Amino acid sequence: MEHRFKKRKKPNYKRGVVLVILLLIIIYLWFNAESIINAFFSL
């Protein structure tokens, strides 16, 4: 039974970094959504 718990999966750092970057982009777009929308409609 104990052998099952000893093998730990290594964390996938690449996926974590990509998720953090995506989150930052989404937050940036969220806070700048009004200016982006205004830019599109003012063309």
C-alpha cells in the first residue's frame, strides 16, 4: 500500500508559467477593456 504514495509526480513548471502569463494577460485586458472597446468603436 505504501509504495503508491512514495512516487510523486514532478510539477509541470512550463504549464504553470503559461497559466500565470495567461492570467496576467486576462487581468490586464479586464482592467483595460473600456479603453479597448472605445478604441474599436472610435474607428
